[in-house]
Amino acid sequence: MKPTQLMFVAMGVMAIGFPLSAASIVTFTLLPSNGLLAGQAGTAVGWGYTIGTTSDFVTIQSIAFGDGTPIGTFSTPGIPPTVASAGTPFTIPWVQDSSGLQYDISAAALSGAFTLGLMTLTYDAYSDPELTNQIVFGDQVNAQLGTGGDVTARVDVNATAPQNLPEPGSTWLVAIGCAALAVVWKARAVT
């Protein structure tokens, strides 16, 4: 066999040994899925997100918001060391200053102002669950709509947007605490 033919046979054997399906497909979606948020000047708004993969094990390196005309500050409080694997995506909700993707709207932002841009995930992929055999280094994917295509994340400053209010449970807890104090004070006044 000629050296050229031998080279083509070797390349064919290698191609069979490394199937194209080994490349993982990573999905990154925002919550809300349309990427639209609104808040009053001086407040924080945020996105949750879901990351999944068709194969391998994926970890987050970073998430960036390419807002062209910033009206505040983007942050990623508490990116978890969670691993997505085939059939096991993970979802991170937005909890102010704790998790998810947060946008702190400047107190000086004018009502009607907005910013928009792509949300980009930078990730690493590994072929093993122990994360010792890295096969993808710092690859990127933009947040996608469920039907495919990039979603453009947008933050609007809206004077009528609801402010972040305490959870109903904590409001009731404060009310019960105040009522208990009133009973104690009244009992002390009687004795």
C-alpha cells in the first residue's frame, strides 16, 4: 500500500474512533425566556437561567451581559459549581444578591430608559463526571429562545414597575411579632 493510501486509511480509522456526536451541544436559556425585565430606578431586577447539554459534563466559567448602553450594573451573584450532564440540566433562580443574573438599575436612570444586549455563557466541558478530562476550554454560547435563535436580554426603567417587596410570609411574621409584643406590654401594664 502506498504511503498516501495508508494515510487516508489511518484518517478513516481515526474518524470512526472519534465520532462527531462526541461534541456536546450546550443550551443556555433565561428565565423569563424572552429576556425582558422592568424595574424602577434604584432597584434590582434579575434573570434565572437553565443550562443543559446533550453529552459530557459542563461547568460555568462565566456569564456576561453585553449591554450596549448601560443604565446600571450587571452581576452574577453566586455562580454555583453545579455540573450539567446529558439529560440533567440545572436551573438557577434569581434571588436578589444571592443567585441568578442580577441587574442593579442606577438610581439616576431616567424613566423610559433601557439597555439591551446578548447574554453569553462561557463554559468548560469534561468527558468524565470527576471533571478530570477537560475536552472543551472556554467555549461560548448565547442565551437562546426555546425555539432557537439568540434572545436579546433587555432591562427597562419603568416608574410603574413593582418594587421588590418582602415575601408574604415575612410580612405575616412581623405582624404576629408586633401583636405578641402588644400582648406582653399590655400584660405588664396590668400587673
